[in-house]
Amino acid sequence: MEIPVFLSYAKPYNRKQDKFIKKVERHLLENGFKPRTLGVTDYSTSAPLMKIREIMNECHGLLSIAFRRAYIEKGAGKPGQKLARQEEYDISGEWITSSYCQIEPSMAFQMDMPILIFREKGVIADGILERGVVGSYMPEFDLEYSIDQYFKSPEWNQLIDDWKNLVLNYKRFNQFKNNELVRHIISCCICEEKEVSFASLYNDFEKSINHGCIDYIRLVHLIGADAHFEQRYRIYNHSFQSDVITICQDIFETT
């Protein structure tokens, strides 16, 4: 099944940008993703930000391509500054991208969604495009060089592979949080005054899976369940062990 991801980009205005974004879309599709973009794959008569939020709630990651959009022939930052420790700086010859390349990644960041942003050379590194703001490496690409070669480069392939793994983990964690059996385990643990959260329980499950199989004894130890926990785990025709196995098969794809 294809994994929906939000593809954010400034609408191309030249052939090189158009070729680049088409290769991005093709790469995503070939790797099991379903790119979604407002005005391209999804449409709405409602306010754009409301529809963007709706689409993002159905996605598991965001990939943003900050193309050049508006050229600054002559300009300055902080012009005519009159405050201490403030300096005017030159931005002549630089570019601004679409405002949605700031808005959409920011929305995804607030949702803790895996984000990967590519910025075209010359675009001002400001706001969420500033290096280090989202805590991950932000590559810069130059359309003056071969586009085909860039998509074969270690930078592109390694970053996409790392992002893909984050997306898969984000998707799995969301499935975990919304699973009814998981919610029941959380409730039982809370009733027994055990400090447990979805994140901590998820980590305990991950630590208990080895070579595609669940180590049930290790999981019991990690969550602090005693010998009588199974007896107090009351769901009709269920047992704690059987539900753990079901969760692992459905979410972690264990055997």
C-alpha cells in the first residue's frame, strides 16, 4: 500500500524546475509513496490552510522543494537600521521562494512529522529554510548542473533513504497509538499506577523484537508486569500475551 506524504513546492516557472519536480514525484511513487499537494492532487473550495491541515492529517511525512520564485535585483535587509547591534545587509541578486514553502513545513513540524527540505541555490535561507532550524540537514541543489546526476548522488539517495525510514516509523507509531489493544494495555498499566505512555510502551515493544520475533518475557519485564498481570488483564476471549502477539503482527510485522 502506498504511503501518503505531503509534497510541498513552489510552482515551477521554468523547464529545469519542472523537470526536477517531476523526477521527485516519480522517485516517490517508485519508492512506495503517494505524494499529495494542494492544487495538484487535492482540491478544495475551503480556505487553503484548512485543506492543507486536512491533507497533512492523512500523511506521514513532508518533503519540500524550495524553488526560486521572486528575484531581488537590488535590496537590503534591515534598511536604514537605527538600533544598537543591528546591521544592514545586502540581499541583491538573491531569490525568494513561495511563502507556502515556509508555511507547510512549519505546519508539519508542529505535528512532529518527518520533514526533509531541499532549497534551490540562491534562495534566501530564512525562517524555516535557515540551517539548523528544524534540527536536520538542509541540502541545497543547483539547477545549473545535471539534474539526472543529482538524483544519482549520495546526498539525494542517502537523505531520501533516511527520511523514508523516519516516515515508516512515524506511520507505525501512529498506528500503534490508535490501536485499541494498545489503548487497553495503557489503561491497565495506568490502573496499576505504572508510569507508561504511548511513546515508552512503543519503545518497549521495539526493544523486545529481535530478528522479526517478539520476546514476550523481555516485554513483560520492561513494562514491569508481575506474575499476576495476565489475570488482571480482562478482555473477553483475550489474553495479554495473545494481544501482544496480535499487536506485533499487525503493526511491527513480526512472524
